Amino acid sequence: MTYYTMGDLAQYRMLSGQGARLRAQMNELSVEATTGLVADRTERLRGNYVQVAGIESRLNQIAAYRTVTSEQLILTAGMQTALSTVGDQTKGLSAALLAGVSSQSELRIEALSNQANATLSSTLSALNARIGERALFAGTTTNSATFGSAEDLMSALETAVTASGAVSAVDVQAAVDDFFDDPAGFEAVMYKGSEATGPLPIGPEETAQIDVTGMDPAIVGMLKGIAMAGLLSRGVLAGSTLARSDLMKKAGESLAGTQELLAGLSAHLGTTEAAMQNAATRNDAEKNALETARLNLLSVDQYEVASKYQETQGQLQELYTLTSRASRLSLVDFL
């Protein structure tokens, strides 16, 4: 009988090859046990990737829609918070201005005008809020605040009113209107943003647009009413308590008139929010359905995989034991 033996190098290569095969098998089984999906898709699908590729392409699209809607919903929530804050502040200021008219007291007028200036600062601060690197009301502009400072506005407005030669509350109101309506006035001095962002995809053949900026008429009108009251602390119509009281009344009425506009603006944003939330719900439902379909094509029995993993691990440990024993053999063992 003829016996064939293996040399040390051949034996080493054989054992190494077996070890590499078992380790690769364990890696695949580990992936399958973790993900619940088959590691070797080619074998499972027999090379036909069309259906799985279509599902995964659609899942990638839905992921992109989800990113857009999530970001835009955060943005609109921040805008709603800002509008609610300034709405409450200006509603209170309007009521105070109208209530203070009857007193015709210079001290009262001065105090209410100072309150208006404080409200202007806090209102601009709310409108200049940011979400991450995005200014809420600056449109497509992302690298600056929406508005300049309260002092910038009041200094420019005082200059415009003085230059107009206003001598009555009606004259001052007309000068304020001109300043806010003139593109070279309020917009040039205060607005640091740009046009609104365009429509963004939130679903198949569905878009949403947040088209509200700091130049919305509701916001501009609100700032105009506050600033008009703030002029009184700068000596406008000095010497005529009656005229100053009349201007305070006009400022209060102007502010009161913007409350409905602000509510409409908030409702407009709410409609956009609802559309995005509905799209997100539909996208989530489709995502779940697609993931179930993919799971049906690629899923594995995780209990069976765990059993195979333990079996392969045992084989690898036995191989290591045999390799270790073979490496310790010497001629003495055969004498």
C-alpha cells in the first residue's frame, strides 16, 4: 500500500485556506444575523436585481423627500413661533397706545413711546432668529440676519420725517408711509435678505414653498406701526401734545390693523405645514411598504443564521486546535 503525505508548506496553505473560508463565512453570517438580510444577494436573486434595484431607488427618493420635509417643518415651526411672539407683543403695545390717548399726558406719551422702542428691538430680535445657519425670514439669504438694528431703522425714519417738513400727525404718518413704501427707504435700510425660496420636492410630483420673507406686507406693516410710535421719543411734533397724542393714536390703530394680517400670514404658513406633514405621512407609509417588499425578497431566518454561525465558529475553533497541535509536532514524537 502506498501512503501519500503532505509537506509542511502544503499543509500550512491548506489549513490557512480553510481558516480563511470559515472566517469569510462567519463574516457573512454575522451581517445576516445583524441586518436580517441575506449577504449574498446574487445567489438569492439569481442575478436578477431589477426588482430590488427599483425598490432601493425608490427608498432613496423617499429618504430625500423626508430630509426636505423635516428641514422645512423645523423652519416653519420657528417662523410660527416668531410670528406668535411678535403678534402678542404688538397686540399689547397697540392696546396700550390706544388706551393712553385719552390722557394727553406728555409723560404718558413719552413712556409709551419708550415702550414702543423696546418692543421694536424685541420684535426685530424675534424676526432675526435663526435655525442652524438659516435666517427664518431672509429668503434664500443664509449668511446674514433678516433685518438691521432698531437704531438703524429709527435714525433713517427720523431723518425722512424731518426732511418731509411734517407739522401734523397726518403729515408724519404720510412721511412714514412713504419711507416704508419706497424701495430706497425701509427695504434698502433694513432688509438684509433676498427673495423667497423656490418650490421644493416633498413627494412624487408634489412640491411645497415657504414664500414668506421679512418683506411680507404683514411684517412690514407691523414694524411701521411700532416705529411710528417710537418717533415720539425722538421729539417729533414737539410742542404740541395734541398732535403727539394724535400720532400715538394713529400708531395704535395702524398696529391693530396688522393683527389680522399677521394671523393670515400664520394661517398661510400653517397650510404649507399641513401639506408637508401629509406628504411625510404618505412617504412613511410607502417607505414601510417598500421595506416589507424588500424584506420578503432578501430576508433570512435569523434563528437559523445564528445556529449556522455557532456551528461555523465551532469548526473554526477545531481548525485552530488542529493547526496548533500540528505546529508542535517533532521527529521525537515518531521515534
